[in-house]
Amino acid sequence: MEASGDYQGVVEAIEWMNNDPPEPFVLFLPSRGAHPPYGAPLEWHNKFPVPEVKKAIKLRERNIAGMPV
């Protein structure tokens, strides 16, 4: 049986942690195992035109020194 991507990610994370990772570190381990991907009903696909959504988005200013762009 082939291991899922989620399981493989956990195995690799454990292996990495067992090999003295540099400290401090952050380990971000996203998974898809909680639920299948969801999709909107077809009538919602074009309800909000992309250009209108982009106009409504307000991006936060990048105000942290050295923050990558």
C-alpha cells in the first residue's frame, strides 16, 4: 500500500526533527487529510467577476524591515 502525501510529510518531519535541526526553527506541516477539497456550486463560479474582486482587495502594507517582497 502506498502512503498518502500527508503520512509521508509526517514521516519526513519526524526524520528531520530526529537529526538535530538548527534551532530555533519553525516546522509548518500542512495537510489535506482533514477533508476533501471543496468546490462551489456552478452558479457561484462567475457570480463575482475577477476584476471586481481584485479592485475590492485591500493589500496590507509591508511594514516589516527586511520582509521579502
